[in-house]
Amino acid sequence: ATPAAVIAALGRLAGTGVLIKGGSALERLAGVTAFAFDKTGTLTEGKLELGDVVPLAGTTPEQLLRTAATAEQRSEHPLARLILREAAARGLEVPSADEFQARPGAGVTATAAGAAIVVGTRRLVEECGIVLPPEAVTALERLDAAGQTSLVVARDGGVLGVLGARDTLRPEAAQVLADLRALGVSPIALLTGDRAAVARAIAEQLPVTEVHAELLPAQKASIVGSGQWIVGSEESRNDESRDVTAEPPVAEPGSELLTSHRSLTIAYVGDGINDAPALARAGVGIAIGGGRGTDVAAEAGDIVMMGEPLKPLPLLVGLSRETVRIIR
Ligand code: ADP
Ligand code: MG
């Protein structure tokens, strides 16, 4: 590669807060035809607000929040920060946990004062051998219908209740995705660990072409990785056959809609520890940096957006193509 062309492109990115780890990332981006985006903290602000608080019989809202906060203290997930903020706002004293384990894409498990606490998805709670009572199932369905992200709080094998959270779309997200499409990028997929109904509510506001929900971090990676090894084939780059106005199809959890686009090179954009595997397997991993303490995503990414999270993407794609054209 000609360093001068790369350096010139990097110069135009100065001030945008974009960090490119080596010239080859920019070259690879020039061959990218498809983008996949994480939802929480990437397309959305990740500044969650508390939604419904649904304690089951025998539990108070305060007990529910305090138990959740106890388990979430060492988690850096936006849901954890929300719960701790809410517990503090209500003046709740949060006992510290003895053992703590983060389950990326699922929740957290902890023990405190001899009690085992599980906070997270319905699937995580069930995997811990806990049966969801019908009231909890009803509450989860209601939160789904309201487009709220939900989490189940269990203690010593019993469900205490369910919490809901609302997130807002980044104001620039729709325009950035539209600009990428104008540059010929397609498909554009939304990948999330959240429920399909919540993913759909966000996708409706965006020009995405497909939605995959309830994904564990490894599943995000396998969807992204399935397209990475055939770098930028000409046919796929010119694929304009997709109907832009149609409702994006929603894949059944775990299925792999994107395998029909195996020939595409995929860039993945994500912000969290749960995105690190997908960032590493993408043709180009683009991380939103500077957010969470340990910044696992920034380490895994080839490109890091330290300033404005999504806005530089169309410029980056344009510059990458220009750079490659100059070099060749
Ligand atoms: P996304 O892919 O949208 O960034 P995640 O993969 O981080 O979402 O999380 C998927 C789901 O797992 C969340 O919707 C939530 O139900 C659950 N979850 C993840 N982390 C936590 C946590 N720290 N506490 C509670 N629930 C969590
Ligand atoms: Mg995220």
C-alpha cells in the first residue's frame, strides 16, 4: 500500500475521533458490502430508563431492585448501571455480593449473604434450573409488546419479579444507515441479544434489511463470520436487488438469514463486551469506544469511534474506497 494515500485519508478523519489500527483496516473496509450493527449502545444510546417494575406476590418493588442491584454491582452493562442508579435514587442500601459472574448476552449471577441471585434473560434464569411462574411469563409478554427490554430477577431458586427498560434510538442512526445504503451498502443487519419484539420496534425506525434477535455473543460472531472469507466479490457489491421499502425479515432466534449473503464482506459495529467475538470475526470490526470502563470492544475492533459514535461511518466507507482507488 502507498502510505501517502492512507495518510491523506487519515488526515481527513482527524477531529472525528476515529482511530484506525493500521492501514489494512481501511483497505479491507473498501471491500465491505454489508454492515451488521449491534442494538444496545450502538444503534441506541444505551442510556436506559427504567420501565415497568413488576414484583411478584410477596416481594416489594424495593426488594426487587435491591436484589437486582446487589448482583449487578460489578457489571458494566447499561442495564446494570440503570439498576444501580435507580437503587441509589431510591436511597436503597445495596449489600455487596460475594461471588459475581457476568454472562455476556444473558445477565449476571451472584451470591450475597449465602443467597444465589440470577438477573437476566428468561433463558438464563431457566438454564439455572428456575421455573418461571405464569405471572412472570405474562409480565415478560407485556414488556415485549411495549418494546421494553426485560430482565428477570431470581433469588434462591425463586423468581422475585421482572424489570423493564427503555432505550432511545440515536438521533443520527437512521440518517447514517440511509447514507450507507446510498453508498451501495446492503444488506444492513441488526443483531441483538434482546428479544425479537424489542429488536423489531427499533428496526422499524431504520433502513435495515434484516433483524436477528436473542443472539448470544458467539451467535453474533458466527453470523458475522459466515460472510467474512470471500472478500468483496464484484457481483455482491452491485447487489441492488433488495427491496428497500419492504419490512425487514426477522430471523428466528439462532437461524442464520445472512448465510444467503455468504459472498459479502461484512463490517460489524458494536460497543460492548458481548460484541467482542463478532468484532474480531468481522471483515472489519468497528467499535464504539470510550463508553464502558474496560472497553473490551475497543480492543477487539480494527477501527474505534471515540468521538461521535455512528456519524463517521459513511465518511469512513467513502474514504476507504478513495484510498484504495488511489493506491491501485
Ligand atoms: P445487545 O445485543 O442489544 O447489546 P446484550 O447482548 O448485552 O444486548 O443483552 C441481551 C439481553 O441479555 C438483554 O436484553 C438482557 O435481557 C440480558 N442481559 C445482558 N446483560 C445483562 C445484565 N448485566 N443484567 C441483566 N440482564 C442482562
Ligand atoms: Mg451493545
